[in-house]
Amino acid sequence: MSSASTTSSLATPVAELPGVGPERASQLARLDIRSVNDLLLHRPRRYEDRRHFKAIKEMQMNEAATTRGKIVAAGLKRWSHGTKSVFEIILEDGTARLHCRWWNLPFMQNYFQVGDDVLVFGKLNSAKPRTIDHPETEVIEAGEEISIHLNRIVPIYPSTEGLPQRWLRSTIARSLDEFERKIPEKNIGQNPTGFPGRAHAIRLLHSPEEMADVEIARRRLALDELVELQTAIQLRRKKLEASARGLPCSGNNKLIRQFLGQLAFQLTEAQTKVLREIRGDMGGAHPMRRLLQGDVGSGKTIVAACNALMALESGFDVALMAPTEILAEQHYKNFQHWLGAMDIHVELLTGSIKTVGNQPSLPTLKTRFSTLFIGTHALIENSFRPGKLGLVIIDEQHKFGVVQREKLLRKGVYPHLLVMTATPIPRTLGLTLYGDLDISVIDQLPAGRAKTKTFVRSEEKLPKVWEFVREKIAEGRQAYVVYPRLDEADEKSGLKAVTKEFETLQKTFSPHRVAFLHGRLRAEEKEKIMAGFHANEIKMLLATSVIEVGIDVPNATVMVVENANHFGLAQLHQLRGRIGRGSENSFCILVYSVKAENGDERLRALERTSDGFEIAEEDLKIRGPGELTGQQQSGLPPFRFANLQTDRGLVERARDFVRETLEKNN
Ligand code: ADP
Ligand code: MG
């Protein structure tokens, strides 16, 4: 049996199955089911054990259960001129009666008749009389495939309007019978215990014998997904190593020594350790592909500078890309200050500034020295053509996609790559997202940093909060006030709200200067504001979350985040990293809106801990991986079965298995 023919039979469009007409096919397409394979992998959202029903008399408040009874009465009531209604059926099972109600869904009356045998799933919302509002129901019709819908653990599928659960269930069951033998086994290693074969797993998914089978099936199918992903990731890396030799970029340490000598501080042990790892890569046989993770303020920029110097003193150009103009400009200033004395050209390329300095930045210009190009996405554009690109550094990696990273790399011939992120990545995600990168961690902050205290407050307490901020400003400190990013949808109303807030703050804090920094300002305006804030002329900076990345003003020791509940924890942790950079104690006040239910609950984690990794794990638990991976651009496939929040063991197993397999086949 060739795998091509099995794959192709599973690729059969659902429209070709008996009983699936054009209308059903288009309903299935809404569920992303197009082929038999999609149908077989359609994952039930829950299961009902229909071997035993709960007697109506035994049903409890707040406890979901399945029961079964005959309809003894049904009726629709309307009021408010027919605009409001309730449809009710009363079931009887010999032990008691159960009322089921649907509010304002009058068409429900078309689905039930007195005398019908009905299955009901739900929780009582009142005990006298026993009532469930909006239960899930199925009417049992005579002559139907009883063995599919009854007397077993029955899958309940995600469905769509007009597509009956029972039709979907029958169709999947019949397709499984027909195609089960054609499901190809996938290699997941030598009979690992606890994992059924793939075809058997798919059988268990739709037809578990015990509830425990559901998880057994899911784990197998999840492992297949993860193995597939790991294969892609590791092959990419293999291909790179097979086709590319590393450029000789380890340098001779001369410039680095000079650079470190002029700093006012010593590198931390963690920074030194990471630099050693990087130096090894820069002189290695293959191009460096390294992720540098370090909490905000851990000093990644210095490490990047040393890394850049290795390439520069080896005679290669370096490109450093940052996600915002503000950050690119800040890096530019720092690097010029640090490296300017060393005869190294530092150039800035952003959307609004193409060239700084008098010479054109195009590499046709023959210079004696290597150049460090610093910029935003502008570096990806065609007009940027460095001469001899030896190293690409990407700051705040999670703000960029894999595609952008590759584009920048293609400006040279397999240059080295260092990507940096302050978003702590839980291990499972790291292996999945950055599986093709080596990982270095700066797990230590420079000594002598003051503490940042975090408080969670309701918005009703804002006047008190402002009073506190005013005191701090009177003591000479500066403050950030952060508003959630204005999203596309309500950018207008959002901007209006922040503008109003800005006017209020200006009044409240007069005569101190308050400025408003947001994404729509022109670059010069932004720069002017940043310069004013750096110079301590502007005392308070109101910003949408543009300050999330990179700004470094040690005298700013207070941060107020409004509507903090709109941010993810990891993001808030990043924001908070803007303060606590000097020797003064800092204060972060997270204000939640009272409209949000339990708005403060999540935020309390930030009061408790300042460990970025702990916070990332918490965020992953609460919000799933989306927030941490930087949306769709991460290149992660949508998983049907794998769960990055809980499947760490499977992720590691998949990685190890693929690694061993690829090594054997070498
Ligand atoms: P991040 O990792 O968030 O990018 P930065 O590189 O911006 O952090 O560093 C934060 C601050 O700490 C900067 O002002 C930097 O000069 C300072 N810094 C970096 N390394 C050290 C060190 N070893 N000792 C003291 N201060 C340091
Ligand atoms: Mg940084």
C-alpha cells in the first residue's frame, strides 16, 4: 500500500461522500472541514456517557448531567407585543418532571412534539420546579442508528448553524468505518508505551470505550502534530548547516576590550557567560542562530554591542533591527556614543530618516571601516544593501515575524544571527517557536538596582493615585502613564479617550509638563518629546504602549497603567521594566476598570512576583500561547490536538525523537 494512495483517499473532498450534498458541504467548510481527513480529525468538544442517564429526580443544581424523558407538554408564550417569548417543554422519565425553557427563540417549537423521546444535557437553574434554561437536546427518532447516538459514550462536535449534531455524528461514524484502514501510521518511534496507533487513536477519538480513552487518543494525535512541526524546524536547521559555512567573525577582542574599559560598570557574570557562548558561535563552522533571552533591564544591549564589535573588528558590517523608531534612535545614540571613538560608522535607517551623517548609506561607497547599520523595518527594504554583512541582530524579536527575519538575513551570505527578546518564553513554547535556535539566557540583573513595588488599584482610586504621583514628581522623579494600545477598530474613539485623559492630566499636574506620545506622531515630534523626557523637562509621559519596548530613563520611577486588565501579564511585566532602572525605588500602579469582572485577579500575580518566567507561565495558563508568540506571524501552525499550555512532555518527546531520527539518517 503506497502512502500516496492512502493520502489521496483521505484527501477525498467531503462533497464526494454519499449523503453530502452541496449545502452540507458548504456547512462543513464553515467548520474548516473540506476533506475526509479533516472530517476524521474533527475533534469533539465534549462527550456524553449515554450508557447511563441521570434520573430527573437525581439532577442537581450546578451539576451538568444528561437525562432522558418523554415530552408530556410543550408551549410557547409571547408578551411585549410579541417581541419577547419563552418556549417550554416538560419531560417526564418516571421519576420526576423536568422543564426546559428557551427564551426569545420561538422557532425552537418547530423541533419538538409531545410524545418525543428527548435527551437533555445541562444544569438545573431552579429546583422547584426542576428547570433548565437553554439545555442542549437531541430528539431520538425511531429507526435511527441507535448504536451511534445511544448506549455508548457519544461525541458532541463543534457544529454550525443548520448542521444537525446527529447528522454530523452519523457522517463521521460512517466515514470512519470506511476509511479507518486507510489512515497511514506515522513514525513516532519504537512503540512508545501509552500511545495507540494513529488509526486506533482516531477511532478512540470518535468512539471512546471509556472516558479515559479520549485523552489517550488526544495525546497520540498531539504527538503526531508536534513531530511534524519539529521535523520542519529541525530540517530547516540541518539544511542551513549543510549549505552554509560560518563567516569568520570572532574578532581579536581588541575593540571589545577598549569598549568594556570605558564603561562605568563591569559585566555581570550572566552577561559574560552569554558572550562566551556567542563568541564560540561567531568563530564556529556554521552561522550562529541564537536567541538571547533576558528580562527587561538585564543588559542585553551591551551584549549586542560586544557581539557587533566581534563582527566589526573582523571586517564585516552589522545590521541591528528594532521594532520602533524610538527604540532604533535610542540604540543609535547609545552605539554612536560607545563606538564613535573607535572609527566605526554607525548609521541610522528608519522610515523617516534614510541617512544620518553626510555620506550616502549605500554600500557602493567604499569605506575603510565596517559599518553598523541601525534601523527599523526600513532595513528590510530593497534600497538597503550592505556590503559585507556578517551579523544580523534583531531586538525584541517577538515583534517581528520569521519572514522579516529571513528577509534581513538574505541581505548577506549566511550572516550570523542574534535575536533578542525580553519576553520570557516558557520552555514548551521556546522549543516550539524557537526550535531552530540555540538559546542563551541572561538570568541575573546588574547589582545595585532598586526595587520596583507593584500595586493593583481600582480606577475609583485614581485621585489617590495621582496624588501619589504628584508627590514623587515633587521629589524630582518622573512618571509614565500608559494607556492600552489603540487598536484599528476603535482607534478614533480610543484616541479621543486618551486625548481627553491627556488634557485632564495636564490640568492636574500643572505647572509640571506632561507630554503625550503615540504612534501617530511624526518622527521629529516623537524625538522632541523623548529628548524632553530624557532631559527631565517633561515630568510625565502619557503613552500608548509604544514605551513597551526599550526606553531607558532611569529617573522615571513611577508608572501608572490605566485599564491594565486590557494587557497580558507578560506585556505588563515588560512595561514595568521601564522603571526600576536607577538607584531610586520605583512604583508601578496597575489600575483596572471596575467594569471588568474580577479585573484585578489576574493582575495580582504581578504584585506577587517580579520573575519574568513565572509571569510568562502564568500568562500561558490564563491566556494561551497567542499573546506570547506574537500573533499569527510566529509561523506556528494551528494545532487541533496539541496544547502548548500543558503538553511540555510531548513537545520534548517530539523534539528528541526527531533529533534521533535525523541523526540516524545522516
Ligand atoms: P535590556 O536587557 O532591557 O535591553 P539594557 O541593555 O537596556 O537592558 O540595560 C538596562 C540598563 O542597565 C542600561 O542603562 C545599561 O547601561 C545598564 N547595564 C547593562 N549592563 C550593566 C551592568 N553589568 N552593570 C550595571 N548596569 C548595566
Ligand atoms: Mg532592550
